[in-house]
Amino acid sequence: RYAVDFPMTQKVKTLGGDAHPFYKWIADTVGEDAAPRWNFHKYLVDKNGELVAMWPSKVEPLSDEVVEAIERATA
């Protein structure tokens, strides 16, 4: 539909008892306030499966803050 060649995900619930397991894990890890409230909320999970950072929609994906966190997590 958008000429992408990578797997797309389906819509999932992010809050409540019907939330996708990833978002339930987020809520259990750092609290329900960390659940996304709008599209493009970002989470950074390191190679050990630990949540190391998160950003709301207003933070640009290529902002220095996000890029530096990814570089630290992958160093």
C-alpha cells in the first residue's frame, strides 16, 4: 500500500486488559503512564531486552537525543 518492503504490523491495543503483550510489559516495567497516547511514541529496547529509553510522539525519530541513545545502546 505504501510501497514498503518490510513487514507491517497490525493495529493493536496499547492500554487496558486487551493491550498487546509488549504494552503490558511496558506498563509493568515503568507504569501505565509510559503507554503511548498517540502515534509515533518510541521505545528503545537494548540487546538484553531491557527498556532503556522512551520518547513521546513530539520527539523526532532522528533527533540527537534518540540517535545518541541508540548509538549508546548498540556500542
